[in-house]
Amino acid sequence: MTFSDLNNLNVEDTEKQLAACCGSKKWLSCLMKGFPFANENDLVSKAENCWYYECNETDWLEAFTHHPKIGDVKSLTEKFAGKEQESVAAASAELIEALAKANSDYENKFGFIFIVCATGKSAGEMLRLLQDRIKNNRAEELNIAMGEQHKITVIRFKKMIDAAAWGKLKASQLTTHVLDTSLGKPGKNITIRLKGFIDGHWQTIAQGITNNDGRIADLLPPGRILKPGKYKMVFETGEYYDSTNVKGFYPAVDIEFSVTDESHYHVPLLINPFGYSTYRGS
Amino acid sequence: MTFSDLNNLNVEDTEKQLAACCGSKKWLSCLMKGFPFANENDLVSKAENCWYYECNETDWLEAFTHHPKIGDVKSLTEKFAGKEQESVAAASAELIEALAKANSDYENKFGFIFIVCATGKSAGEMLRLLQDRIKNNRAEELNIAMGEQHKITVIRFKKMIDAAAWGKLKASQLTTHVLDTSLGKPGKNITIRLKGFIDGHWQTIAQGITNNDGRIADLLPPGRILKPGKYKMVFETGEYYDSTNVKGFYPAVDIEFSVTDESHYHVPLLINPFGYSTYRGS
Amino acid sequence: MTFSDLNNLNVEDTEKQLAACCGSKKWLSCLMKGFPFANENDLVSKAENCWYYECNETDWLEAFTHHPKIGDVKSLTEKFAGKEQESVAAASAELIEALAKANSDYENKFGFIFIVCATGKSAGEMLRLLQDRIKNNRAEELNIAMGEQHKITVIRFKKMIDAAAWGKLKASQLTTHVLDTSLGKPGKNITIRLKGFIDGHWQTIAQGITNNDGRIADLLPPGRILKPGKYKMVFETGEYYDSTNVKGFYPAVDIEFSVTDESHYHVPLLINPFGYSTYRGS
Amino acid sequence: MTFSDLNNLNVEDTEKQLAACCGSKKWLSCLMKGFPFANENDLVSKAENCWYYECNETDWLEAFTHHPKIGDVKSLTEKFAGKEQESVAAASAELIEALAKANSDYENKFGFIFIVCATGKSAGEMLRLLQDRIKNNRAEELNIAMGEQHKITVIRFKKMIDAAAWGKLKASQLTTHVLDTSLGKPGKNITIRLKGFIDGHWQTIAQGITNNDGRIADLLPPGRILKPGKYKMVFETGEYYDSTNVKGFYPAVDIEFSVTDESHYHVPLLINPFGYSTYRGS
């Protein structure tokens, strides 16, 4: 389907297409007010606004329930829920079992299933993410799951509409890059929590693990714009050094910064066991 | 009085001397168990142990009540409470009034008077400290006031015993130094909070303002040893840049680090508006 | 012409095509030994080998003479020598005159014309480059001009062969990025000299000026591989600060590093007036 | 002898005393023009001026010849030339022999004996210094030896005049501190060359090796003031990493900076294998 194919659908068919991208009724009715859409960016931008600013907890939870439950062993060993999660299939039986257990623990703790944009993630990475995220409180996990759902929504838009001008869609507004300057290599497998200062408290709003290049490509969903304010990224450098048997001085690195506009923010970390630097990059 | 003069006093006179250094009965009786003392360091070390580990909130508050109340305008305009606070006298009438008001607000909020080791501090610096510290919670202020009382105790020891081997007394176990590498100058007038990770929470345990050389000489009382664990220093860099009309990227710089032994920890900060570094110095 | 069109030409026609890319007879005969070429990368790689390792000063100078002389006012005000240099045309009369003068000075000093890969460079940038490069010695300028000629050769290959797999051609093996962390902005218009340690001396082998993003995209020609050894980049930070009326501590920043293999080397500079950092990036 | 004892000596006796501190006749006659001296700093300051700005190569070489030759095995195994060099005595026979050989090589290359302020230096450190300094050219070694002679002169002043106000004598105008932030330890045993930009060339003017604290206390003689200009310190980081079997990216670190006034310059280096920083400290 091309973009104009979408715009030329009747309302009922359009709703059917969009509902397959995100399962919240409130989100759908909000988004349909903008139909037809000016272009791909307009679609994503309206989807973002409806999701973050018009929906509430009830709506977010409703969307989560439309994901196939991937918490049990049977479902985890099959290929389900679309292409996003196919990498899970390659995991060992033990890993699958650990994932199943972690999913179940997660749902027990928070009352909703674990939502993650699984594209490109292995079962091992998903388990690591689950184990990291289960330490958050419920409000934080709701923030993170919202972001993950929105990433999934955008990915589904991209599958739905072929050959679209998706290249123009801005990637994550906030990016980072961890370099281990003792090794001259990227700092990989480091958990990063992005926190916002919300209602007088620091609250995690996104979370990920650095890849082999020391980056998290989708710390924020594409097109998502942070409101002006104070944010911080917390890098779990203690775990990083423990895992490589290096004695480090920094249990965590906590970089607080100001977001003042819609421009791109690149905030890298240069780390070594007894020193680190950061700067606003470009 | 020399150190051996002190050791040669009878118990009653010794108690009189020591009670003038810190007003807690529990502290005094604990300290007297160690009398006579091996040397100056032994006296300070026992005083520290009694104060931090044998006393409790009741004892700390009792010691605080033995300070002359410096909160009202009359007392602030005189020279009182020993040499430590003489610098206050030079302040203007408005400043004195602001100090009086801040002292009163402080006592109303926390239920005890503002304790600060005033040596070398001007009235303006004391006001700034009061305004900074009043933002803390009561448990944090109790921590900080304990440290300040202990610094005062050690200063009084030094006045009581002439020509002592005080040079061997170790200075603050933790030191820092702020350099503004945009200016090539020390970062002065920056509030720093030292926090410990206590009972699962970050709690301020000491607080100060950098001097003209970008340092806080007595962030910790001399001889005080931190228990192994996680600590952080939080530098109020946002205020610093606001006060110099520079637009900075960092509302605060938060350096978390591990204390593993009794050695000296030097943790400097090199700051510029869009980048900073830290390292473990020597 | 497609790549296979080239390979299907007879020898004479192929020579005519390649001779238009670089005017050295020795280079051409060396390159023709490799005809037909396996693919685009093979062509570039052989061209590089012939140029750097089979040709000598006579051959390099011969190639330089095949460039239209761009040193006089008339030629500079026209559009000549192919698309590479069209940006020159937009310059003012004064600028053109200054360029003509600088070209003439250059030729008088070194005995060959100023060779520069002008793609994307304005007349002002070219003048700045001329004024920078004229300070080098003849051996250094010969090195630099060789590199510039090779960049031009590769650009001409790309124009000659349409739709080729040029995307696979590796960009500059060595890259840098200057960030001014006092401003949170790229460090632009900074002259950088790349020097190699050749026969016991440091000799400039490439030279450029950082663009608006603080980078020099083509410090080395695409596909060019540095021999293992010691290299340094010298950043003219004194001029940079002078031009912005900032008092800086560093007349120049000189970063020496080891090249040990064919991998990509990213060596950024984070600069502020009284401090700087560098690291091997990725 | 007190300072006023010195000032009360007759001219002949004063000359005898001062001649024992530095063996150049020109220096002595220049210095005697300032006799009697206002205070210790005045003596040192005049001695510096006479030495650096009134003497020439002939005078410097004359002073060097007044040092007992310490190049042969016999003399090296004894204790000679005053207290400055007593540490040499503790060395093993092999070390003494290597020292003797190196001294002889040095004198053969430069035509004057190896001058070094040996205070606090072991025979091993002296050998390392000899091996480092023999790589310099003659003009550079003359610069360095001049500085070493002046340090010796000042040390002899201090021994000659008891209980003097030597504490007020400023230490080295330029200091550095190397920290290895991979280890959280000082960078020790690193050769540093201080170079000045003299007559259009970089020339080594002082040289030393970092001690266990990562510092060189006397890189410049006490009281010596650098003329405004460009200077650089070159740190032999390649050797440092080689000696600790760490693969590093930096064969050397070369920090160029501007001296604009008589204030103290602290220029530290924070090094790790794939990154480094420097700043102007305080």
C-alpha cells in the first residue's frame, strides 16, 4: 500500500489498518480526526500526540492487551506477533524458560505484560532488558512501555505503507555513544536509563542497553520530541566493569542535562576505570 | 596547655575542658573512657567514634543546644561563641537581618539551630549556606550538622592544646577541586552536596560552597573516615552558570564513586558550559 | 558509461578515458596493466598504488601540468576545469584578485601550480587554503598536492562511470571532529595538518580546514591507506581563538598517534580555551 | 652563616663564598655588582639574571668544568661533589659501570660533562636521565645543563646560608602532574621535555622524569621565570606504555601552550591508553 492508497481508503478500512498498529480505541479515534494525513511525518506526529497527550493510563493498558502474550514457553518458542520478535526463536530452551519466568514475574509485579520493541534484539538481550526493567517502579515501567509501544506502532506504519518517505523521519532526538578509552573500543552491553524530572521527581522514561557500537539507536521513538526540562541518563558502569573484571571507581555515571528545544541532542560518555568525560556532541 | 598537661589533669578538670568542646553528655562519658589519650590523633579519633557511632539523635541535639543561639540580630552583631564566628561581625545591617531571618526559618523547619563551622566564613557565605541547606530534609540536615559540630569540636581541641602535633592530623578524607576550563580559573561559589547511599536512599551527609580556589577544605571533618560504600558529590553547576550569565548544558553535575578504603579520595571536576570531566586524582 | 562499458572498451579508448582523470603517463601505463578491472574498488585501489608507489616526482609534476592553470584573474572568473571548481565563480572581484595573487605566489615558491580538490569549496575557502599551504615547505606541498590530485582522480572516475557501486568505496581512513565545548558547537574553520614521521622528520602529508560541522570529510583520498607508523594532526587552535576574540591557552593542538592497521581511525578533538581532550573514537 | 653574615663579609670573602656555588667568573663579577643583597630572593633573582642573560656559552662551559668529573667508576663509587650526589653511592657495580659509560658517551658527544641536579635522584634515575638526554642535540643539552647548573647554584646558596627565608622562594614556575586514569594512579617514570620556540625552532630547555607522584618538582629552577612565548611539554607516553606492556595509541603527548605572564602554570595530563586530556590547572 502506498501512502495515497491509505489516504484513499474509506474510514472503516483506514480504522482497520491503523487499529492493527496500536490497540487503543482512544488513540484510534484521536488519530482518525487527522485523516487524511498530509504525509508520513504528519501521520507519525499525530500518532505521537494522540498517544502521549490524549491517551491516559487506561488507554495505554488497553493497547498493551492487544499484544499477543509472549510470556509462556510455548509462545516464546514459536514465531509470533509479527516480524519484530522473530529473533526470539533462536534461543536455547533454558533461555526460553528464563524469559518465560521473567515475563511472568514482570506481569505479576506491574499488572501488565512486558512491552518491548524487539526488532533486532536477541532473546538474551530481551532477558537482560526484562531483568533490568523489573527493578523500576510501576510509573516508570508505564513510561517505558508507552515508549516501546509507540516504537512498535511506528514500525508497523512502516510495514503497512511501502516505499514511503520514511527516510525523512527523524531518528531518536536523544542519542548517546559510550567509548571505553582504556580499550579504544565502544562500551557495549551497558544499561542506560533516561530519566525526566517530572512533578518534582526523577522518573525513568526510557531504557535500553548499548549495542556493539556503544549506542542505543532507539532510546526514544522516532519523531518523539522531549518537552523542555531537565533530563538525565544513568549509565550502569559498575555492572559494566564488574562484568569485565575491571575494578572501576564509578558504580554509575549520571549525566544531567537541559533540553531547551527540538534539536537533536547527542550526549556521549567517554569512560575509563578512574575517569570519565561527557560533552554535548553534534 | 600542652598535651601532657591535659593528660595530667584530674578527671573532673579534664571533663570540664572537654565539655567545652562539645556539649553532649553521652559523648563526654564515652570519650572519658579513653582518657588519658595516647596523642592528639588518638583524642580526635576517639572523639569521632563516640560522636558518630555511640551517640544518637538525642545526644546530637543536646550538643547543638550548647551553642549560643546566633539567630537573632543582637547576637549576630556582636562577637560571640568564640573566635570561630568573628567574621560575621563585619556584615551590613541588611545582611545581618537576612541572616537572622534565615536562622529563624531554619530553626522553625528543623527544630534545632543552624550549626556551621564558621571559621573563615563571611556573613555572606553563611547566608548562602543557610539558604542552600534549608532545602534539605531533616535527616540530611542532622547529618550535616553532626559533621559541622564535629569540625567545631576539633577546632576547639586545637585551641585548647597549644603547639600540639596537629600537623599530623589528616585533613578531609575527600577533597575536590572545580576548574572552569573555559576561563582557566577555579570554579568558585559552587554548592556541593556530598551524599551517601544509606538504607537504600541517597542522603546528604555534608555540604559546602567552593572557595576562591575552587575547593572546600573541610568537606569532611579532619580525621573523619567514610565507611566503604557508594557516595556522590552533586555540584550545583546550573546556579553557577546562571550567576555568571553563561548558558550551560548542565543543571547539576552528579559524580558517583566508590569508597573502598581509608585512603584519601580526590575527585576533581573540570567543567565548561557544554562538557565536563572527572577523575580520581592523587 | 557503466563499469562493464569501461571494461569492454578497447585499450586505446580506455587509455583516453583514464588519461582524462590524471595526466601522468607513468600512472596511466601502470594502471593499464590492471585492465580490465575487477570492480570499482579495484580500479581505485590500483590507481592509488600506481600513483603513490610507482610514480615519482617527475610523474606527479607531469600530472599537475595537465590541470588548466587557474591562477589568473580571467580564468578564475570563468567556469573551467570541469564541475569541481564551479563554486569559484561566485566570488567577488577582490577575492578573485587575491586568489590570483596567491596562486601566482604559490607557483613562484614551489615551481608547480596550486592543486586542490575544489569540490564544495568556495573561493574564500580556497584562498584560506592557499594562504595556509604556502607556509609549508616544498616536500610537504608535493605530498599534499599528490593527495589532492588523487582525490580529483577518484572524483573523475565517479563522473566517468555512472551508477557505479561507489557507495562501497571507503571514505577517508582518518577522520576527525572538532567540538568547542565552551559553545556546544562544532569548531569550524580550523586548519588541520596531517603529518607523517618520514625519514626521521615530521612532514605534512595532507591539509584542510574544518567545515561547519567541525569535520574535514576528505582529509585523505577515499580508499587511501596509511602505512603503519606515527602520525600527528596539528590543529591551529591559536588562529581559531584569535578569530573569535577569545583568549585561549593553546597556540596549537598537536595529537600524535599510532597507525597500526587498515582500520578506520577517528581522532576527535574536544577543545575549550583552557583545556582539551582527545580519544580514539569509533 | 646567616644572610646578614653574608652581607657583612668583605668583598674577597663574599666572592670566595659565591664562587663555590657556581664556577663562572663572568657570573661572579656580574653577581657581585649587586652585593650586598636585599634578601634571599634578591640574591637568587640576580644570580638568575647574570646566569641566563649576562653569561654566554663560554661562561656556562667554564662553570661546568668546576664540577668534579663524576664520569669514571672510581669517582662514582665514592661520595663527592657535596651532598647533592650522595645517592649515587648506593648503586650496584653494574649500574656504576653503565653510568660511567654513559657519562663518557655524553662527554664525547657534547664536549662537556653531564650536569644534573642530583638531589634526591638514585643512580638508576641518573642513568635513565643520561640515556634520555644524550638523544638531544648540543644546543638543547646546553640549555638543559644551564638549568641544572642554576638549580645546583640555588641549592648551594641554601646550604651556605642557614635558616634563611628560603620558604618564600617560588618553586618551579611550570609544573605538571600525570595521572593514569585507567589505573587511578600517578603516571610515573615518564620522560618530559620542556621546549621553547626559540629563533623559529622548538628547542628543549628542560627535561626530567616524573616521580612516584607523577610530578617533576624542579622542571624549572626555583625563581626562574619563562619569557612570554610559546612552549610545549612532550611526554614520552609511548615508552611509558611499552614499559608496562599496555598497547597505547599515543607514542607521545605534545602539549603546546602560551606563557603570557609571571604567574604559575600548572599543566597536567590525564592519560589512558586511547584518550587523554589536559587543562590549565591552578
